Amino acid sequence: MHISDDKFKEECGVFGILCTNKDIDVASITYYGLYALQHRGQESAGIVVSDGQNLNCYKNMGLVADVFNESILGDLKGTSAIGHVRYSTAGSSNVENAQPLVKRYKSGNIAMAHNGNLVNAVQVKEELCKCGSSFKCDSDTEVILNLIVDNNDSELKDAISGAMNNIRGSYALVILTEDKLIGVRDPNGIRPLCIGEIEGNYILASESCALDAVGANFVRDVLPGEIVTIDKDGIKSDRYDGKIENKTCAFEYVYFARPDSTIDGINVYESRVKAGKILYRESPVDADIVIGVPDSGIPAAVGFAEASGIPYGIGFIKNKYIARTFIAPSKEMRERAVSVKLNPLKINVSGKRVVIVDDSIVRGTTSKRLVEILRRAGAKEVHFRVSSPVVQYPCYFGIDTPYRKDLIGANYSVDEIREKIGADSLAYIDVPGMIESFGKNRKKDYCLGCFGGAYPMPTPDKESESLV
């Protein structure tokens, strides 16, 4: 049981490297890349390495540092590798669904790691089963991999392109064969994927922070609808879909990505600070201190403080040693568990009018608890500000969101939510303000489905159909 049910759960993180001209320990590079992407998934981790003839895979449940050690990494010898950290948005949380997945292809073996979610996985899987495909797990990643593997009459690039034209949804893929590293991004670019370079060798990663972690230089983002093929001859780009419409997930900038990442030309930290400034412009308040909810609410709180002139201060101390799988034995303890994770710094909030800034409110349970904690710590007033618009709809593209009936923003007005969480005032940034914070004022460039219900493509009914 997670400490907080009031946050969207992260998707997954992918990483890959192909070494052509240097003796680089690709398994260790991948390990550190995954470590930097740990925020995107904490359920399982895995690495596949190619030595030019065979693919060697190791994966297990747990955090990157728990799954791998020096001995295991030492056994993963090769010249190229891909890795994955997972939070299950489709498929059960077990080692069978841990990635990367490996299958036999007509000319050897092929491995794949996937960040995202398909909206037509059920239908495609049914068709594949009718044609004789077998499935060992219930992840939609295997649906994509089987589409590629079953296309035996095509060259690999054409098989990948054909598979992409048969699926709908979000995906950033890294694919490994004995001699190739391939990256693919969906036609809407919903999930991020970028290219890096280290000592003349190319890297693929979900976020640029993973490139920084291994000492690589950022080259560029993989484009929506692009297939990037890396081998001994260098890097080659192909487009598999002419219907390109960029729709990067807005929540990558609001919450999911690490603040030291840059995605599609937008610096995540700068966008969050700017969101805080816009939030003050839209919903000013008189107060004595501005605090942020660690960690993703802090940049917006800094921006709110800068724009308002109200001092920024630390309001909560975060317990760094509470794992994401922390188990609370009862409902009462689950509600109290927020206090285990975040403890108020009473000297900063006692007797003061406090502005608390968070990135989102999903169910409202944690927000209510945080307000209660601040009042018990002596806060005279508590004003809640949110650096994303009201979340009213579920996500189908790789974020584990509740059903709409469980989203507080779908069922109550802002004033009713304010009353439920016990704040003196409550305000959210509006959609135009959020888009302004990204620095590219074009609504069409982002997936905003969870805010207004307008998705980049037709979606199943989350209330009645679960994705496989």
C-alpha cells in the first residue's frame, strides 16, 4: 500500500546504449541511467545486454539498487544494452511483467522496454491470439513485441513500422537486437524519449536527467512518429507515420519528470517556477510564508514566493527512508502515514498565515491531511494553491489514475473541495496559465485529457473496461 493515494502514479522509464568505438561497461551505464529514472517506476527493474551474438537478461521486483549488485552487473557483459524501471499501469505487478521483454525473432533475439499504454491492446491481443501468437504475461508491451516478431516477412525496421501502424496509445520504446539499438516514439509524442552521446556512442533515455547521470551530452529529442536506429554505422532516422500531431503529456512538466530534465525543449524546473508565478497572478493571497509539498510542489512554491514577495520557507521535512512500498496496517494508519512521510517544521509555520503549494489534487485525502498537520503545528491560516488545473478525467496513456468517480475534481466544485480539505482558500492554475508556464503557448501541443476530457485519440471507457 502506498503512503499516498492522492497522487498520480508514475509510468515507466527506459534507457539504452550502443557502444561502437570505446570499451564501455554498458551494464553499469544502464544501471546508473535507470537509477536517475527511478522516480518513473519503483516496482521492478531490468537490464538486457547484447554481446553481439546473444541477449542476456536480468530483472526482478524492487528498486534498481535492490535488484542489481556488482556481481550481477559483472555478469552482464556486452557492447549494447537496454533497461527499464516499471510502475504497472497495464498488467499485474509481478516479475513476469517486469521488463525488458525478450523474444525470438526470425534472425535472432529481440528485447523491448516500453513506457506508455495502448488503448487498443485488448483488440490487438485478441487478433494476435487468433493468428497463433502466445503470451507469457499480461503487459501490453508484449502485444507490441508480438506484432513485430510475428511479421516474419519484413525487415526489422519495416516490421516495427507495421506494428506501430496497428496500435494506438502512448509509447516510448527502446528495442535491442544483437547488433542494433532502436528507439520509437508514438505519433503524438505523449511520452518523452531523447538521444544522448557519450564518447562517440549513442544513448536513448526517457529523460535528459539520465544522460547527465552518466556523463552523456544531450543531442535531441526523438520526434513524434520517429524510428531511430543505432548500429556500428551510426544513427539513422525514419518516420513511420505521416499523421504527426505533437501532444506531449502536460503532467510530465507538472509532476512526473525530474526538475533537472528538459523535454521537447522545455526545462521542467523553469516551467514549474513559472507556473507558481502565474498561480500567484491568477489567485493572489496575503500570507506570511509560502511552502511547497516535497518534492514536486517546491519549484512552484518558489515561483509563487518570488511573484508575491512573500518569503519562501521549508514547511515540511521529508523522511527520505520511507520506501514507496511502505505498508500501513490499517485505514487509520494509512491516513496517519502522511505524518510519517512529511513532518511539519513548526518553527516556520506556527502562528503564521501559510500558503501551501502542491502540484495536483487527485482524491483529496493527502491534501486534507496536510492542512490538518499545518493547523496542528499552529498555522493561523492555510491557503492551498495547486500548480495544475482541476483533474477531472482519467488518463489512458501510461498514468495510473483513479476512476472518475474517485477524482475529487470531477465530483465537487472548487469551493466544495476547499471545504473538504479544510483550507481557508483554494485555487488552481487554469489551463491557459499552465500552458503559458511551458513557454510554448499552443494548446494543441499537449495532451490535456485529464483536465478537460479531450484526448488525442478515441479511448475506452475506464469505468467499464480495464486495459490489458
